Amino acid sequence: MAHFDAEKPIVNIKNLNFSYDKGKPNLTGLNCVIPPNSKVILVGANGAGKSTLLRILTGVIFMNLEYDEFDINGSQRPNDQANGVAYLGGAWKRRRTGFDGICPYTMDIAARDMMAKWQEENKERRDELVKVLGINLDWRMHECSDGQRKKVRIMIKLLRPFRLCVIDEFASDLDIFSRKRLFEYLSDQCEIFGASVVYATHIFDHADAWATHIAFIGLDKVLSPLHALETYAPYQEVLSRTGKDRAMCPMYVLVHEELERQYRAAADLFTEDQQCATDVSVTDYIMATQRREAAGDAHEVARERDAAGYVAGRLARELAIASMGEERREEGLAKRHASEQAQAAVRAVVEDKTVSLADKVAKLRAMEASHALDPIGDSMHALAAAIKLAEATVVSPAEL
């Protein structure tokens, strides 16, 4: 078993405040202490700030942070795949890099060739993850299902031993057997390396058997203390229910009741004893509240559009597009100028009253033969054809 300090927290954050937009707090007065060998379920309503917190823990968000203390495995500058941090998250979509748009996990490439150097350097862990997740290293990534691609991505993310693994609803594409095996593997890693896992999810199968702690992000953007499930009174009360009140999935019941309590406390539709003061149900009220929320990933999408964002190649791509746009504009202007010049030359020939019709036709035929009429559009070609028709009416002296 690897040596680790059982007393030193993996995460130690005090009084963290963060806002995407000035004056609109996304996390307020956040305190978070995660001890080694902890498996934490992070819970909150849509838009409460779960993903924002996880991106801060893994260094995806590092600007506009205010705090008294901030320590992630001994560092104030966490990064995915560095210093024992692994981030299983991020949007499962195409990322544009450089001049071309490519999603690496849909390329025509074998799973064994994805990050091949990392796989070779961590071959023993790779082979174990292949067995845990049920991966065929000969899979061609462009032929895989979403679940198979997700397995390969998880394998690559976990090739290196971690002290903090952050999962943002990342296991939802896995079938129930793969998900069970993955969480068993994560438990083993926590015990061996004194690692901790923070798992944000709305799916709670395996959670009761797997998790050791739970934390809630409230509608007020405040994180609750980290509750050890074995001593957390509300959870133990749910477990104790029997008969018709027995909870078949205690974690689901706990979370449902806590989130409903939060919405009731935040609403003015309920009396002090939490009875509804109108005919509106609490579920209807919750859905109406969520309809008023801003799009959850709007800030991430805006940051990707910004050349100052973190997406690799963004600035190069935007400069390339701007350059190509300028080239197309200049090319169009040049074509327009050439067309205008050719049309002017044709008009000069046609409208010259000092030249006979035969000479005009001869000049136009010479211009056509030299491709001087090529820049002209269809309308001017029609004019040239009309003059050619006039040529047929010209009688040469030899024919007299």
C-alpha cells in the first residue's frame, strides 16, 4: 500500500468566492475540506454550481477566485493530469483545434493508439482498466458507440495514479455493469493511494453502497459541510424507515427530500409549517423556477468563443478565419474589377462609330480568342453572341 498522510486533507478550501459575472455570485463563502480515502457524492439542483466547483477543483477555472485558503493536494494551481488530479468531465462534444475541427474520440484510430505514450508508460494500469471497463484496444474510435468512447476516455484519464478524482456526471453513458466495476476500481484506488473521489451526479444507483460522504450545494450557492454518511442523522433516519415508508434507494430519497426542502425554504408560496399556500404543487414550483434559469454552460461556450479562452488553438483558428475572410474579400474585389474592365472594353468597341461593323466583329473575336471576355458574366456573353449574329449579316468584298 502506498504511503500517505492520513491527517492531511486532499482538498482544503476556506471562504472561496467566485463569479462569472461581476455582482452575480456563483459560489459564496465556500468551505471544503476533503480527507484522504473519501468518496463524496456532490448534490445540488440544476444550475446550483456543482460543475463550477468541480472545474475550480481541477484548474479549469482559475480566474476571479477569491479565498482565504486554497490547497488541492498541496498546490494552489491544480491541473487535470498533473500533481495527482484527474478530471472526468467536460462537455462531450467537438472541440475545434488549430485550423480544423476534430473530436479525437471519433477519429479513425484504434483505442490502443490513443495517447499511446501514456498507455506504454502505464501499461499495467492500462491493462487493469481494460479488464475493469470491458475495452477492446482494437476498437476503431469512429465506429464506437458513445458508451464505448466514454470507456476509452475514462481509461486514458485514469492511466496515471491520482490523489483526487473529480467526476462530473461522467458515468451516465456506461451500462450498469461497467458503472459498478468502475466504482469498485475507484474504491480500491482510494484505499491504496489514500485518494479521494468527488462525484457529482443525479443518478444514485451504487451510491448507497459506494459513497462515504455527501455534500449539498444550496440554491443560495453555499456548500454544506461534508457529511459522513455513517453519522449523518438525516441519512440514518431514511435508512431506518420500514414498512410502506421503507426507502428502496435511500440516497435518492435523501437527495429528493433535501432539494425539495431547499425549494420550499426559498419560496414564498409556503407557510411556516411548509404547507403550500396555493394550489401550486412544490414540483410545479420547482419546474417553474428552473425555467427561469440561464443556460448552465453559457459561460463555458462564451469562453470558447473568446480567443483569450483556454481551448487549444482557438486564437490560431480565429486569426486563420479572419485571414481567409480578408483573402476572399480581396479576391472578390479583384474579380469585380476585372469584369468591369472587360465590359468597358466591349462597350468601347461596340459604341465606336468610326469603325465598321466588320471591324467591330473582328475586334470582338480577337478579344474572345485572347480570353479577354472571360471575366464577363452571362449578360455580356449574350451581348458578344448578338454581335456574332450581326457578323453573319456582313458581306465581305470577296463575296461581291
